[in-house]
Amino acid sequence: MTRRSVALFAAAAISLAPAVLRAQDARLDARLDARTRDAVVSLIDSARAEGIPSEPLVQKALEGASKHADGSRILTAVRALSRELGDARAALGPTSTEAEVIAGASALHVGIAPEALAHMRASRAHGSLTVALAVLTDLVARGVPGDTATTVISALASAGAQDAELLRFQQGVERDIAQGATPSAAVGVRAQSAFPSAAPRRTP
Amino acid sequence: MRQHDEFAGKEPDDDILERAVNELRRPLRVNAALFDARVMDELLRTPTGLRERFESLVRPRTFRISPLVAFAAGLLFTVSIAGSVLYVLSSTPPARERTVARTVPGAPMVEFGFAAPHASSVALVGDFNNWDPKATPLRAASTGGVWSVEVPVPPGRHLYAFVVDGKVWRPDPAAPKATGEDFGEPNSALTVADPRGGR
């Protein structure tokens, strides 16, 4: 990238940034009371300064407004999400994409340890972890123990499973659970059949 | 004391008692023919056939009941009817729901479906449309009560829900439920893969 193109990019970013900020403020203006909006904007500004994705915070505030939550509850939720996004970004590394950070925050929200995210990042340094983290989150939300889900999804991700395969894996597990299998058994059987090397080893 | 003096020496109680005992000891004389005739007459008047039984059921009768008991019976009747109606209303599912959220191949478009035969409107809300109930209304199919809409959703993990009749928030019954209901209304989770292929 030449010095001229860098300058052009910087100029474009500087000129577009206020428009983006105004758009965000406009959305919040219309849906939040002034006091809540100011507090949310302050949180968003802090997050943005730390390199944390801000759009999920705006959406969280808008979700609360649509559900008629009071201002303090909206602030609590936005603050918690900001913390989880920051932790996810720290675990996944500064090169992680915004989608990965959002999916990582969801994983942390269901109880996955930051170390597990870092391990997944290390085992898949050059591929996207977005779908893997989303599948991990949804499996845990479905009742699969966190360590089991982490082991299986990490193994699948490091074995080179593609996003479509991970989504099919999740759908299969959910189908098995719906038909009466326990979440742990469903994950184990599916992992064994799809990727024998990725299935969790059973202790004798 | 005066009363005792008036009946002194006559012993009226003993006399009355003796006469009553004698009357009871006297054999009862029954005219057998007349007795049999009265019994048979009574038996014939007793309803035995189907018609007689029906007539006995529909024949007006007069009951005597106190106002308090009548009020209590009326109250019990009203409460039982109201309870039955409330039970039926509460146990009846509001709508049969079926939903399909699928990624349309070749583009990050997702088709959402929601069955609500009795709804007058269904809207999609999520973190891809600012959670705005007016932004993405679903269209009702001509039959079956299934509502659907197809919208672009960027790759990644998203939260969403449906708003029925502008006020009732419903998660997608066919999708994973998202944990962490920050605002009391459950959401569903949707993961959209990057159509360019993600690894």
C-alpha cells in the first residue's frame, strides 16, 4: 500500500466516521430516553476506543428498547456485552474479525472459558472461527456440557471441517436430541461418525 | 302446690297410662280384601313402563329451598362454569407454529417462516434490522396460516424473534434458543455461513 493510498483511505475513514456515528446516534435517539442514550453512547465510545465492535452494543440497546426494558436494565446488558466482547477479542487476538469477536462473546456468555477460545484460535490460525464458535455456543445452549462441546468443536475445527459441515453437525445433534438422545451422547455419536479422530475419547 | 292439691287421690297419670297400654295391646283388625285392593291400586299407580318413567321425569314438581342455599348453588354453578372456560382458554395453544429458517444457496439470504393461523400480523425482529417490529413484516400464505419472509442476513451469529400482532414476542420454535435473556423475552439464534465458503 503506497503512502498516497494510505492517505486516501485515512481521509475516507475520517469523512465517513461522523456519518456512521450520526447514524448510530439517530437510531438510539429515536428509541431511548435521553439519559439512557447518553450512557449507552458513552459505553459505545469507550468500546470503540478499545477496538471492540460497537454495532452489537447498539443492537443490544435497541433490543432492550423494543422490549420496553427500563434504562438501567439496558445499561446493564450493554455493559455486560461490552465486557464479553472485550474478553473475546483479547482471547481471539487482535487480528480476529468482528464476526469472530461477536461469536466469541456469545461463547463466553454461555460459559466457555477464554482459554478455550484462545486454544481454538491457535488450532485454526488462518481460517474463520465464526461458525465454529457459533456452533459451540448453540450446542452448549442446547445442553451439551461446555468441556465436551469445546473438545469436539475444537477437534473438528482443527481437522479442517468447513462451515457447512459444522452447521450440518449441529443440525444432526439437535435432531438426535429432539428424538430423545442425551446432548452428550448425541455430540459423541455424531463426532465419532463424522470425524472419528475428533470424537472425545471415552475413559475406561 | 295448688295443682297437686287439685288432683290429690285421683292418680290421673296412672289411669291414662293404663288406657294407652290397653289400646296398644288390642289386636289390629284389618279388612283383608280392602287392604289388598288398596295395595294393588297403589302398585298400579306406581310408574313402571318407559312412558310412565318419562312422565315422572317431566312432571312439574315444586321444591322448597331457602334463599341462602339457592344463592350458594347459583354461586357454585357460576364459579364452575367460569373455571371451565378459563381452563379451556389457558390450555388451548394460541397457534400451531412451524418455522423454517434456511440459508438460500448462493446468497446470504434467509427465509423465515412462522405458523400463526389466528394472527393478524407477524413481524421479524433481530440484530440485523435494529429490532424494529415495523421493519420486516412477514407475509401470510393464502392457506395454512404460515407467514414468511426472505431477507438478507450477513454472515455470522445473529439473534432474532417474531412479534405476533404487534405485541407478543415469540422465539423461533425450530431454531436454537439463545441463552441470556437480558430483557425477559427469549430470542432464537441463527448462524449464517459465509457463502464464499468458510474455513
